[in-house]
Amino acid sequence: MPEGTAPVQRIQAEEDARRRRVRGLIKLLQSKYLDDRWKAAEALEQVGDATAVEPLIDALEDPYVDVSWIAAKTLGQIGDGRAFEPLLKALSSGEKWLRIGAAIGLGRLGDRRAVPALLETMKDPDALVRKHAAWALGRLGDASALGVLRDAAKDQDRRVRESAAEAIARLETSS
């Protein structure tokens, strides 16, 4: 065997195993069992493979928010632009946890086109949604969010205030 062949074969074998794992997780994401679906969405967050983007977008519509909010966060972690519009839509869901997941996903995705929707989300009646929207605004690095974040730094909820203060600090140090 030529020198260097074994490491190349090992790398190929590891890549093949990773691909099989991703295919298996995608299959589990479509399982009839809730536990399988949310665990698959969570595991795909760690793997971060773009082949999972479309199935995860479909999972945003899962009847159980346990699955859809994790799918939203995972889409942001993968960082594929195909997730932008579906995450934007999820941000206006009636489900609080899906709105939270969408805010996290949009923050992780890093597409500044999300800023106007996230600014609007800062008016959400749920404090946890506002907290995560503030976090996402800080991640996106758009100074146009500073005014809304300064207002949020006076929010009645401590978690929102803290998240807004962190986002402001992040934006001020990046400008």
C-alpha cells in the first residue's frame, strides 16, 4: 500500500459513516414517534450537515413544538441560506417556543435581512421571545437595532434587560 493511503482511506471511511448517520437522522426526523423526531433534530444540530436543511424546514411544521423549535435552532446552526424565509415565517408563529427557536436560528444564520422582523419581535408579549430576539439582534451586528435594544434594556423582565444589555455591548464593540 502506498504511503499516505491509510489516512486517506480512514478519512473517507469517517466521511461515509457521517453521511450514513445524517441519512439515519433525517429518516428519524420523519418518524411517527415524537421522541425520535426531536432527538433527531437535536442530533442534526451537532452534525451540521446541509443535506438536512430541507427535512428540517419541513420539521418547522411538525405538530409538536418540541420538534419545530429545535429544528429552527438547528437550521440556524447549519447556516444554509435556504432556511432564511422559513425561519422568518416561523418568527410569527402562534407557538412561543417556535418563535424563540426562530429568533435563535435567525441570529445564528447571520443574515441581516432578519433585523426588521426581529425588531418587530421585540414587541412580543412573551418575555422569553423578546430575550431571544434581543440576543439575535446582538449577533447580527446591525447598529440600527441599538434604539430598540436600549428601550429593551428597561424592560420589566430581568432576562430581557440582560439580553438587551449584552446585545448593546456586542454592537457597540463591533462598530
